[in-house]
Amino acid sequence: MEKKSHVLLKLIPIMLAFFAMGFVDLVGIATNYVKDDFELSNSVANLFTSMVFFWFLVCSVPTGMLMNKIGRRKTVILSLVLTVVALAIPLADYNLPLILISFSLLGISNAIMQVSLNPLLSNIVSDKRLSSALTFGQFVKAIASFVAPIIAAWGALHFQNWRLLFAIFLIEAVVAAAALWFEDIKEEEITGKVSTFKECFALLGDTTVLLCFIAIVCHVGIDVGTNVSAPRIIMDKLNISLTEAGYATSVYFLFRTLGCLSGTFILAKFPTRNFFAISVSLLAAGLIGLIVFNTSVTLYTCIAIIGFNNANLFPIMFSQAILHRPEKKNEISGLMIMGIFGGAVFPLIMGVASDLLGSQNGAVIIMGIGAAYLLAVIGKVLNTNRG
């Protein structure tokens, strides 16, 4: 491990990359602007969101293989380069085919980054401090998610161009890539067999692993679904513009960030099962509130409740799967990352449901089904492990 005096400096490029990891969440607010600009239906607009998260299914395991060949640092740099290209495309020209390509590249780059950046961090900090370092990285990532709708609204209000968001994030990605390129990070020699698709999917035959995988699909689906649908719900119920309603996404990510930070301390004091049960129950209550309530205060409160209580579900399910089959840690890790594919599935179904009902209540109902599954899985997974 590096000496303490050098760790902080080496963490700077890593945290710049974590900030760039949060760029994937700009797809939520961007999709709403694209929907308005090209007068798209809910189902067609949500296809753009799904294209981002589809690539987590395809890229997770191959990224592990790539890291064995070129190393973790170079793999992260590659992801940042692809991010720069993805962000540059809408600035060069603005039409539906190019937006689709841009979002696809953003999904590919983010999948590569999520698989490679966390283990790269382990080459800098000690095992004892890795958990707190990863938590801080997620906090930095959440900042990017939080500011994206604010920057888009600022560009739309002052320059009549919400796509300035892409330009600002592009500059940060270039800085992050350059910082990592010139940073010397010693990586341990990687030995052993890299997981294959066949080996990963074979683990779905284990009931606990399967339940955890589906739980992550539902968690990410609710996360991305709220990201995309919150402004539309506010627009429908309060009859305001997208520029005003776009702040609903920032409210969601602000409270998700607070949830991440508080969850670190709460989980150290309370049983995992109890914390998970309370979080999912409040999450479900927030979703019900989005259907029932019609005032600004209550709707934003519900969005905040959803964000705060959806924040820690991924690490809980991830850790439960690892604890269940510790001898298959690498395979299960790749499989759980693939579960982020839920961000592709849910928006598509939510868009269809919204169009069929002629209301965003359709989208909320689909997310409610995901929350119902999370409630149902509590006794089947969390009481079989040390949570």
C-alpha cells in the first residue's frame, strides 16, 4: 500500500472518476428534455433510458476479462474516453439517432467504469479503510447526479440550451482521464480464472442468489424509474414546465445522497434485516403518495422519501449474496452488477403503462410492483444470513 502522505493525492483522480461515474444519471433529466424537443410518447422516450442500462448486462463480465489484460487503471481511462465521446455527440449535432448512440455509449462506458473503478481504489487504500473510501466515492458520484438537473435547467433558462450540461460534464471527464493517465498506481498481479457468462448465470440456480439478483433489478429499476418519471409526475399534477419540474430529480438525488451517508452509520447500529424492512416499507409508502397526493409539498416529500430509503438497498442485497456464497465472490460480483440491467427493463414497462393509462400513475404502479417484491423477499433472504 502507498504511504499515508501519498494516498490523498492519489485519491484525487480516483474521486474525479467517481464523479464522472455519476454522469449516467443525467439520462433521467436528458430524456425528459429529448421527449419535449421531439414530442415523443412516454414509451418511446423511455427507450433512450433503457439503452443506457442495457449495456450492464452485456459488458460486466467482459470488462473483468479486459482488466486482466490491460489493468484496472487503463480500463478506467478507457471508460472515461468513451464517456467523453458520448458527451461530445449531442454537442456536435442534435437528432434522435445520435442521441440514441450517445446514450448507448454512455451506458457502455459507465458499465466498464463501475466494474473497474472500485477494485482500482483497493490498490490505493488499505483494506481497513476501503469500505469508508468506497462510501465516499458513492457520495462524490451522487453529487454529479444531484447537480445534473440543476445545470440543465440553468442552461435552458439562461442560454435556451439545456445541452450545456454535456459540455460541462465533458470537461470534467477529460480532466479525470488526464489525471489518471499521469498517475502511477501500482496494481497487484491478477491471477486465477476470469468469470465467464456461463459461470455467472449458472449461479442463478441458487435460490438466494436469484432472489438477490432480482432484488437488485427491482432496486435499480425504481431508482432509474424515479429519476426519469419524477419530473413528469410533477408536471402532470402541478401543471408546470419541465424546467421547473426538473428540480424533482435533484430532490431525489439529494435525499439519496443523504441516505447513503446516514446508512453507513445506521447499519453499524441496527440489524440489517430491520433496516431493510423499514427502508422498503417507507419506499412503498412514498410510491403510494405519488398516486394519492396532488400538492407540491406532499409530492416533493414523497420523492425525498423514495430517494432516502432506496439509497442502501443495493449494498445490502449485494453483501447478502456474497455472504451466502463467499467461495464464488468474483462470479456473484459480476452477476450482481449485471442486475443494474433493471434500469433498462423498468423504464420501458413504465412508459408503456403510462401511455396505456394516459397518466404517470402507470409508471408508479410498475415501480410499486418492484417495491412489493422487495418486501416479499425480506424473510426469504435476510433471515438466511447474518443480517
